[in-house]
Amino acid sequence: MRRPRTRALHPFALAALAVSLLSGASAAGQIADWPREAPPRPIAAKEVEFPPYEIRTLPNGLQVMTVLHHEQPLVSLRMLVRAGSSFDPRGKAGLASLVSGLLDQGTTTRTAEQIADTIDSIGGGLGSGAGSDVTFTSVLVMKDSFGFGLDLLSDVVRNPAFRQEELDRQREQTFSGLKDAYEDPDYVAGLVFDRLVYGFHPYGLPNTGTPESLQSIVPDDLRAFHGQYFVPNNAILAIVGDVTTEEAFDGVERVFGSWTPREVPDPAATADPPAPTRRVVIVNKPDAVQTEVRVGHVGIPRNHPDYLALDVAVKILGGEGGNRLQRVLRSERGLTYGASAEILALKRSGDIMADTDTRSDATVEVLRTVVDEFSRLQRERVHPRELADAQAYLAGSFPLTIETPAAIAAQVLNVLFYELPLSEIETYRERINDVTPDDIQRVARQYLRPDRLSVVLVGNAEVFAPRLEGIGFDEFEVVELSDLDLTAADFRRGAPTGAAPAEPALQPSLMQPSR
């Protein structure tokens, strides 16, 4: 559950910013100006009721949830394993990604071609992937193929072959993708931002690995990772769709009841990411005509009690239903085609990031404006109508997130994975509407750090770097794109690598066998 850093998402001079922060108490009573012209008020939110559900845990520890959804003759099977790219052993970045990519590329009884032909023959779908904290596998079938879907899910999750030829093919595809991606300023900006914010914590390293780390991975690494983490007591299965509760649990018991549990190390031993630190890194791409801009810092984990209020605050800054950045940078000043901000909340930490791009000569103005909007959200009380608009959007769009069996499964698994109460889904609208302007100001002051922002600029440094000092950024680092190395402390190829954190106790190199 981690967004890929491949999307185009998304001030005062430093002295002025410092003054504004010190005088925050006197500004606490101010209410931000709000445009007098506004779109029509939103219509009343559509009534929605979450389908009935039940949770059981098998004797082997597999947590299973069924959600009954009879509007379509479909059944979605989605399994999460609590191990993702942040579990990769040191020097093996990309291992979890390769494991997930190879789950459906051959088992001990089926070849990749047989798996593909079989799922196609019943009009179903099969997919897998990995995030920072999890690896997931999904099967979507018609109701009359439910039993077959369970059998196929069990086979690919429990019995992957990890054949050398399939590993070589998957690795070559990844190499090819990385070669193109490293020429994409948007992708590069996301990678550097992660490394800047999380340092050498596993969250700071690329999920897909680097060419060097991928080259070092052999089938035994894949089998070790799989053997360590793909066990029933480390997995969650959601079955959503047109089945009865007993059909679902009887099928799961038949297929997964014999899966042997094993002790899994506690991931809590992983070191925390570094505290927010002001640092500016410019990745120089001399032929660029525009600059990718990323601004933010470390945030909070998903199960933090302030997550919802902070999420709404960031939505006001740059998300759906609010987006001050879009209004100021695009609508008012015409400096970009799009700007946004988001909060990424993971198992052990998270980050807040503003994201935009602009023409090279507007880079400094855009950066100054983004930093100022971080500060303004903190120092000025949000207008009640601005908050109400964000709440109306979030509450009104909620039904779209539980329209299909697959969407419902994703919602349920999210809640179970982060160990949140299931009422989080059923009471989402009420909790959103309970957020007050006081809540927004409190979390903005507590968690936003305008004086400690990490800044990444990917573009033609010659155009904008000399002007950064004029807005308070008198210290910055310039790295040539051709020299970029995410494993080095200063991001430069050939430089000494940074001190990596102590390897988590859950790493397969310490606990045999196997991210």
C-alpha cells in the first residue's frame, strides 16, 4: 500500500517564513480569504450501506473475511501477505517486486502459459504485485468458477516455481522499464523524493530495485523470501461477491486448511525514518524545458489517530475537493497544468508531498508558492466553507469506492492490514463530516514543518538554481542525471554510499529461510 513514485503528482523567503512561524499565535484567529464566486453547492450525498461481512481465522492463522455482494455474479478473491519491498534484504532491492511478478508465471504443476490459458478460458482475471509493506494476489471469477478460482489462488500463492528462465525474462523486462523510467523526470523526482525523505530506511529505496540489485538476485533468493513470509499466519484473504458465507468459508477451509503456519519475525524492529530535515536536491537535466517539483517531509503511519484529520488537511492543500495549490498555481497564475498534494500513510511511517511541474523559468516562483501554501495552511484557520467543500467531495465520492467486489475487497483488506476497526469503513462519512476547522489547524500545526521541507527539482539547473538564494534556499545540491545514484549519501555515482540503517530483524539474511 504504497503509491508508485511514477506519477505526476504533486513561499516565503526563509527569513519571512521564520517570522511568520514565530508569529503564528497572533495569526491564529485569522480566517483565510475565500473566493466570493463559487460553484453550486453539492447535492446531498447518496445513501449507501456497506454489505454484510464476517471474519474468521483458520486454525493455521489465516485471517479470512467474506463480504456478500449479490448485485453481479462475480467473486473477487484477494490475498495480502504482510511483506513488501521494505522487507528486501540489503543489496537485494527489488526482490519482493520480482517475487510478486513471478507468482503467476509458473507453479510446480502449471507453466505460465497454462495459467494464462486457464484463467482466460473461464473469462476470469489474475494479477499480483507488491507495495512497500505487502505483496498481493487477486483472482476475479464468475460465481460458477468460485471453486476453481480458490484452487488457482492457492496454487500461485503456495507453489510458485521461480524458474530461472522466468526470472531472467522478468528481470530483462524490469531492466528495460528502468532504462526508460530513468529518462523520465517525473519518475526520477519521485524516486529522489522518497530517498530524501526516508533516507536509507527501506521506505526510501525504489520498490523495483536498481539494475545492480536486480542483477544479484537468483532463484534461491526468491524461494527464501517466499518461504519466510508466504505463510498463512502472515496473510489475509478477502472473498467478496456472489457467494454465501458458508460457501466461502467451506471453500477456504478445503483449499487453505492444510497450509502450514510458521513463526514470522516482528517487523516492529525496523528503525524509524529520519526526522524532517531541510534539504534541496536538484537533478540537472540540461535539455529539460520544464521542472518537476516535489516538496514535503515525513508524515504519520496509517493507524495514527490523527490520520483522518491530517488527510483532510492535505486534501485542502492539494487534493480532491480542495486543492489550493491547483487554484493558486494554475487558475490564478497560469504556472502549471496541474498541482496536487497527498499524504501517503504506510505501516510504519508515511510522508506528505506536494507535486507539480512548470516551465523552467517559473521554477523559483512555483517553489516559493508551494512553500507558502504549506505555511499558510498552518498559520491561518481554514474557512468553514472550504472545509465543507472538501468534506462534501470526500463523503459524496465514497460510494464509488465500494461499487464493485474488487473495490470492496480493497477497502476491507486495507482496514484489516492496518489493524483498524471495520467501523472505519461504515462510519467514514460521519467521521469526515465531524472534522472541524480547529482539527485542521491543530494537525497542520502539529505535523506540517514548512521550515524543514525536503525539496526535489528535476530540470535545467542553469535556468533556476542561481535564483534560489533569493527565496531563502541558499544551500542546495546539484546532481547530474547521468550521475544519479540512489544508494549514495550525496546521490552521486561513485561517491561513498550512505550508512544504511541496521538491517530489520525480519530480513531473510538474519532469519532463515526467507521480503
